[in-house]
Amino acid sequence: MNIKLGLLGILGLVGGCASTGAGPGRPEADFSGFTRGAAPSMVVGDARVVDARVNPLVPVQASAEGDAVTLRFGRPRHATGVARLHASSFELVAVDGATAGGDATSLPQTSRVLLDGGRFIVCWKHGDAERGYQALAQVFEQDGAPAGAPAVISPPDVDVVGAPQVLTTDGRHVLATFAAAADSAFELLAVPIEDVSGAEVTQVAARR
């Protein structure tokens, strides 16, 4: 805990100890703040560590390029890292070595993405400095009505830093990315999410 607080203090952030996460069956407050006890309308996959040495002050930029998803992110000492994931499975393909400079800070963060049928998914950070921060996601219908309850997508043993960002390659499968404090470093995590609106699903958010 002291190590994480020290890291965040050095970077000028306000953080907390790792979040304990949501227990089974515990309702979560949705993006509007209303607590819903229904089942989430998505399947949340395992959180994957893309890089274990990132600068959380630099927003992650995700883009679909051909048969791959490209993530551009900040590294210490003003360097930029580039990771490539498979477009359908979101499995990590490669992480390029650090390069000097970069334009990762010039693009806007994305926390909402349009899905098939006019639905959309929103990701956000929730919590406080005392209990830590989690990343959540929720699917909404075209008219803005929630399509099920929100789901915690971050592992229970990390403290999320910055706003999660989302990207879809086919209107159904979504990749959420965010930086998080874990152990004595900041990691870049990628979480695959599948929209199954209307179906009863089980959330899985275990960190590999």
C-alpha cells in the first residue's frame, strides 16, 4: 500500500490501496449512480497485462488497423510503447520497444463505443482514495436505457488510474484498456468484453 501511494504521490496523483472488488451478487451503481441488481448483459474476460511499465499520466490510444488492434501508451522518461493485439481474440501479438517522444497525449480518450443494433457500451472509473478505484462497464440500449447491470472489469488486486477506454472491431466484441497500480509498478491492462444483451451471463474478471 505504501509503495503504491508513494508512486502516485510522485506522479502528482491521488490514489489509494488496491480495491477489494465486488463480491458475487453485490449490486453495482451504474453510470447514472443508480444501483441495479440485474445480471450484466456482457461477458467479461480475463484482464491481460500488456505492459508492466507504463506512465499512467499518458492516455492509452487504441485503434483498429487491419487484422490487429494497436495500443499506444506512455512509458517512463517520456517514451512511447506500441502493442499489437489480434483483432478478433485480442491476444497480445507483440510489444515494440520504447521510442522517444510520440503523440499519445494529443488524442482524446474514449470511454464509450457504439455496438450493433444501436446499443453502446460505457466504461468508467469508480471509487475513492480510501478504498481504491475500479473500472466498470455497462451496455445501454439505443434509447439510453440500461441493458442489464454494470460489471466490474478490473481485477480486485489493482487500483485503476485514469479513465478506461474502449474499442470494438465488429460491433459486438469490445476491448477495454486502462492503467492500474499493481504491486510496485503501473501496468497497462486489456480486458475483452462481449455484448450478449438480453442473456443471463456470468462475469469473470480474474487477472492472469
